Amino acid sequence: MKLLIVDDEKLIREVIKEYALNEKYEVYEAEDGIEALKIVDNENIDVIVLDIMMPKMDGYTFFQELKKEHNIPTIILSARNDEYDKLLGFDLGVDDYLTKPFSPKELIARIKAITRRGKPKEDKFVYESLVVDFIGHTLSIDNKEINVTPKEFEILTYFIQNPNVAISREAILSKLWGYDYFGDDRTIDTHIKMLRNNLGKYRDLIKTVRSIGYKFEIKK
């Protein structure tokens, strides 16, 4: 497992690296976004721990550039704990947000959580003309690729792994956001609405289960 730590504070990088090496991670380091992009382009990075405030290229700019070519699970680790910064991070598509000072053990636990999230046993899910490619991380309908956000893709993957099962909003939050996420159920409803829109003629595969949450209903 290859971990990239992007932070301009050497001490922070060293602390994370020490704990990561104990977990047998292969660790790469960058002190700014520009250096980090070069590493990502040359190494098959599995997960990124990312600071926001850095010289040359800040964390948010780096992440936006990253998403143009790669889909790598990313945890923001920042001294900025304002709700605005957290919302911006999640809106951009980061997987988790942890504020400094932090517990290295908790950070490692979060890294493990986002890297083990539902890797499907099959490479693809096919239902009529709906094709979900888990390896390529793409969704297509009638041979036309549909653009979805990383979080929408995660939700759809989670549904596919649990067909015909009523899943609560709280369970989705816990599974896909994890730990003490500061949002509420409306976060799920918003993502489901966008996902349904992107599913087009297959939008009704996602059923609303009153007083519970949602169900991905596949008729056999």
C-alpha cells in the first residue's frame, strides 16, 4: 500500500511516516502540491494525506488538479477547522477531514477505513444497458459514459454490494464518510438526488424506504 503525505511541515510528515511504516505502508513525501503531482504521475499511489496551507500550490488546488487525471482516496489534515473549509473539502470530493492537532493512531485508522471500503469481487456490474466498471471507476448507460462525482460512485457501489436491502441514512454516512462526520442526513439525500439524475432511465433502481433510507432494488 503506497501512502503519499503532502505537508510542508517536516515534523508532521515524519510523525505520520513513522506510524505508517509500522503498518507496512510504502511512504512517499511532498512538501507542496507541485511536488506531490509529480509523485502521483510516477507512482501508483493508493491514498493521500493532504495539508491545505502549503507554499507554491495549496492543498485544494492540488486536489482539483489531481482529480483531472486520478481518483485517489484523500484525507485532508489541516489546522483549519472552520465549517467552511470542511464543506469545501467535501464538496470537492475528499474522503475525510481531520484537524490538527491530531492523533496519529486515529489518522492511521481513517486511512485503513477509506482504503478498505468496498472493493467489489467483480470488475463490473451490468444491468441491462447500465454498466458500472469498478476498475475503471466509470458508469455508462447505452454505451455512453456518465459523469458522476467520486462520492456518487461510492454510494452506487455500496448499493450494488447490498442489493434489495433497506439501508439507513446513518449507515451510509458511517460507511462512506466514517467517524465523527459533522454533516446530517440531508447530505445523503443531496447525493442520492444527484445520483438518481445521473442514472437517468435507471433512477428508479434507487427506492426511498420511508422512515429508513434507501434500497437498491434489482429485479431478478
